[in-house]
Amino acid sequence: IYSKRTILCAGATERPIAFCNNDRPGIMLAGSVRAYLNRWGVTPGKRIAIFTNNDDGWRTADDLIEKGIGVTAIIDTRDQPPLSQYSDTKIFMGSQIRNVFGRKGVTALKLTHGENIETDCIALAGGWNPNLHLTCHHRGRPIWRDDIFAFVPGKKLPIGMTVAGAANGALTLGAALRQG
């Protein structure tokens, strides 16, 4: 089968954030935490900490707090928080996780400035990478976008191919719908 036009909507893959012992049970991507919460009505923990470098981590915090789940801390590598208020949550801007404790599951984390925080789940929000592999297989050359800190498909695509949505760097629902 040969097509005259192809619309590629391959989505994006969430990036983790690496730190010491980041392979413990209870450490999940923020999108997975939201899926458990919003799709299946299950919480992955009772005292959840969020480690983020973008606004998607704060979106996870909003969803958890809205459902009455305890968010013990939001650790953001950036210096300026988004415009949100969290009364019962510790917020650490410009900080990172240094280590995680717990053998069969997370029990606590240690920040780079030395503070320990008790938690049973860590949600990681490292941003999103558009899935551009299929364009690269057809000799497309990706280009870097500073606004999303990721590569997107370049301008030279196979004849008749269009890339839309998250695969093209439109990482919000509204932006993806406009491109579609």
C-alpha cells in the first residue's frame, strides 16, 4: 500500500530525572501517577513528593491535591515557581534529590542541601521528548527547540508527510488540536 499523504501523530515520551537510587519501587513518572489517579482512581502513595524541572510536575501536584492526596514536597530545579498556592506542601525551588532511602519501596529522600523528607512515592516530571523516530528513518533531520528543551522534526520531510501534535512539539491539548 502506497499513500499520497501521511499524517504522523506519534505523541511524545516523558523524560525521567536521574539521581542516586532512582530505581526503587515507588519512583514513577508524573504522567503515570496522573494516569493511576485520573483514569483508574488509584493513588500510588499516601505521601507523594514531586521532582520536576517543568510545569508538568505542578500539574501533577494540582491533580493530587484536588483528589485529597497528600503532597509532601515539590522539588523544582528551577528558581521561579509557577503561580500556584500550596498550603500544606513544602516547596523547594532550585533544589534536587540527592538520594532515596528504602529497600522494598521508597521511605524518604534527601535533597542536595541535606534535608530529608519522608515519602512513599516520588513523581518525576523531566519534560517530554516528541517521538520523531519515524521522520528520522525517512532521512528527516531533527531540529532543537529551546522552549521545550527537545528535538522536533525538521522542515525536510518525505513528500506528503505531515507531523502534528506532541510528535511535532505541541505538548498541550489545545496546541495539539490546533495542529491537527
